[in-house]
Amino acid sequence: MPSFLEERANLGGRVAIVTGGAGGLGLPITLDLARAGVAVAVCDRDPEAVSAVTAQLADLGVAPVVRCFDVRDSEELAAFFDEVDRELGRLDILVNVPGGSYRSPLLDMSRKGTDAVIRQNFTYVVEAAQLAVRRMEAQGTGGSIVNITSIEGHRAMPAMGVYGAMKAAVAHLTMTLAVELGPIGVRVNAVAPDLFPTPATRGPGWSMADELGPLHELQNSITVPLGRKGIGSDLSGCVLFLASDLAAYVTGTTLHVDGGTMAAGGWSRWPDGYDNLIPEQVLVKAMEPDGEAAPD
């Protein structure tokens, strides 16, 4: 007999596609959906991550559809959705995870680089949504789309302006699709994380242990109201909520999963309390030459 929460969420037996679901922020989403009884189809461009998630899902007793390709390839993306049709027979949930960019002043970005960032963060989201909604509408049972955006779509991001603009575009697309698709019962929402370190953002060889220690604790206590960086389950829990019947009356919204940094809006918690400027004593210390006292 299902528990109260299982009955309310009503995820068992549903089918989900998770783009970029084999590593980084996508992996905990994939695994938690599977643990909730969802049949999961995953695509990712990292072959090692694809191999690993296939084994992890098998350990959970799941026989998933897992394929390795880049979501920016429109033909591969469409073929993947067709395969899900054949193997799983329906589609109830779409989670769009991939994103990313490189740091560069806007004036230094090439046309090729700009186009790549736009396609990686926005264009594929449009295409995946089109592919999913056509299937959800044909089923006549509605569905849920969850787009992973970023806090950077809601504030300036120097040297990554195109990335931030595309995340803002996804948030706007989310609202527009929610209005357009409401009549057919398809809900569309977004989740905007902030500080969620992963190997993709920190570099090869990184592990969560690298975020521990007094320096990181101090940094977290200053910049994040909840005092720590995000971990995978923080994000996947919100996706489970938005994908499930617990969020049956939620559409067109962006859920900020950021430990409070969006709300803080530039306010930091220094030892003497909150301030939106760097405290004078910190600046004086930073100006001291080689540890010697700064002159009066």
C-alpha cells in the first residue's frame, strides 16, 4: 500500500525524459525519479557518465533508455524521443538539465562561440519542449516540464552575459509555455540553482570534500544565508515536487533553490552583521603589504 506522500505525489508508473541526466546536476534528478517509481529515459553527451548511470539504474531495478549524444543535435534529439515512444510507450515528464558556457567579455566572443552558447542553453530547450508537448497532447493526459535554469538568469553575470541572457530566456519561455499549454494540462516550471558545485563547474578530479574546511565554511557563512552550498538532493527534491501531483496547481513559476542568495540580493553576513558593502576592516586587511600593518 502506498504511503500518504507516495499517493499524493502519484509518480509511480510515469515516464520521464531527463536531458543531461547522467552527470552533474542531472544525475541526482535521474536517480531520485527512478527511486520514486518513474521509468526514466536519459541522454547525455558524456560516455563515461552514460555508462555509470546505466549501471546505477540497473542496481535500482530499472531498465531505462540511456543514450549518448549532444542535445544540440536536433536529429539525434528527435530520434531519442522516438525511441522512448517505442520502448516506454508514453511520456509524462520532461526535465531539461544541460547548460553551461565559458567566461569571456562580450566583445571578445566570436559568432561561433555565441551560437554555441545559445544552442546549449536555449535552442535545445525549445526543441525538446516541442517534442515532448506533441506527445503529451496526443496522450490527452497532460504532463510536466521542468527546466533547470540558473540564478544568473535573474542578475547580471559579467563575462558570461550570453549565458545569463539565455537562462533568462528559458525562464521567460517557461512562463509563456505555461500559459499556452495550460488548457491541455501540461504544466511548465523552472528551477534556478545558484551554488551547486559539480565536476563540470569545478574541474576534473573535484569532489565534495574539496568544499570542506574553515575557509569554505567562512565563505559559505558570508555569502549564503543558509550557510552552505547546494547538494544534488536539494535540487532533485524540488524537481520531484514540480513533476508530481503535489504541484498539480503550480505552473509558470521559477523555484529558486539557492540557500537564500537570490533573496539576499547582494547582502552578505559579515562577523559584525549583514552589510551590502565590504566592511572597512576587511578592506584595510586586504591592503596590508605582506602582512605588515597598513599605515595610518
